[in-house]
Amino acid sequence: MKGRVIAVSGIDTGIGKTVATGHIARTLSQAGVRVITQKIAQTGCEGISGDIAVHREIMGIGLQDVDLDGTTCPWVFGYPASPHLAAAMEGKEIDLLAIRRATFILQKRYDLVLLEGAGGLLVPLSEELLFADYLRDAGYGLVLVTSPRLGSINHTLLSIEACRSRGIELRAIVYNRHGEEPGPIADDTRRMVEKGLKRYGVNGVPVIDLGSGGFDPDAASLIANL
């Protein structure tokens, strides 16, 4: 039986989607799910994807064979930029079918593949294709990562709109509270995100808090139902 694929993206760069992906994978693995993470493309590093290495560290396991042979991240570029530009800087163009084939290989070996994006939803993978359109075409559900930082309400609602307009199934929003400053912004941002989901008619989508130590037991039960 072929495993499922759920994508993980963020409202922007540096929002915590790599840490969130690792903790989701750890939580599911502890629940008995055979889970692996994949990165759509990695920029700003060489060799094995740095984000994949972070996933494995959070999961409490070493690098896997599918990491060492490049299956979990077929495209790694040294220049720290959007994937389409980083590829162009090396005279290359990302072969999206190669990514799809890699995902399929992982689906045959695991119950669930968590596919982490690069940057936000509308980051271009090529001159013609955005990450959100890749998800739409593949039919993958999405976990969206946001945080309490200033500007998150705007970016989160725009991301929800982008999903809704493309028919991308939003499975959960991870509210990354790691390193948040105490104060009214954090709780109000979370409240406005929940209100935004209702405004757009996206019902039944949980907002799951992620702290510095991972998910609490109540959140873990929500993760198990992704």
C-alpha cells in the first residue's frame, strides 16, 4: 500500500517549519507511524540537506539511507535564495518530476511522507511553477506553520486565501510559540488566526501550539489525526 503525503509550509522564511516538521515526525513516529521527512529543495548549503539533518536530530535518529543517497532532498544548492534562482546560479533548472519520483519511492517504504517546502507557499520552484501550485497539482494536504511575530496575521490569512483559491486541503495550522515574547500579541494573533479560518469557511482545522519542547500531550492527539 502506498503511503500518504502531507506537505508542510510556512507563512514566510524563518517561521519554524523545519522544527515543526521534525516535531510532527517525532510525534507520529512515537505513535507507531512509519514516517519520513522530505525537503522539496534546499538552498544555502552543500551535500545533505541541512533541514533534513535537523529533522533527524529532532526525531532522535541518525541520517537514513534515503538521506545519504539524496532521495529525501534531490535538489541542494549552495546559493541562499529562492529555489529557482539558486538553481539558475548553478546553471541548472529543478526537475519537478525528479522530486515527484523521489516522493513516490518514499511512499512505497513509509506510511507517511512529510514534504517540507522552501520559504512560503508562493515561492517559485521554477520560472513557471509556485510551490502552492505544485501541491495543488499533486493533491497533497498541507500543514501551515505560523507564529506570534508581528505581521503573522496578515501573512497567515494570505496563505489561507492562497490555499482556498487553489483547492489545497489545509489539515492543520501549527502555531510556533518557540521563543515568543510574553504579551498580548501572541494570544491575540492566535485568536485572529482561528477567526480567519472561520471567516474563510475552513472548518475543523486545528490550530496546534508548538513550544520549545515540542507538542504537549493534547496536541499530540491532534497530530495523530493529520
